[in-house]
Amino acid sequence: MIEILGIALLVQGIGGFINRIAGSGSKSWFVQLHVLPESMHIPASVVMAVVGGILVLAAGAKRTRSRR
């Protein structure tokens, strides 16, 4: 379950960051771009991507330890 949450955060964070950097201005499905003020889009995207990556790595490490 944690791994799924991590993947969702990772996708949302990276996608939102790319959307803001590319300046596409089109409608997007990245949550933080709809919920937060424009000045917070990039920092929130970076934080989401980092937290998501940490959760994915932690879930993978936990799974590896439990198999031993």
C-alpha cells in the first residue's frame, strides 16, 4: 500500500514539475496545480516527488528484508 502511495506521489510530483517547467498552460491532472497557489507549484512538485521516491525505496527495502 505504501509503495502505491509512493508511486502516485512520484508521478504527481514529476509530472507537475515538468508541466510547470514546460509552461504548457494546458489543463492538467496534477493535483497540486489545481489546489495550490501558482507560486507553490514547483516547490510542492519537488517535495511530492522526493517523498514519493523515499516511500518507494522504503517499501522496496522492507520487502527485501522480509524475504530473507
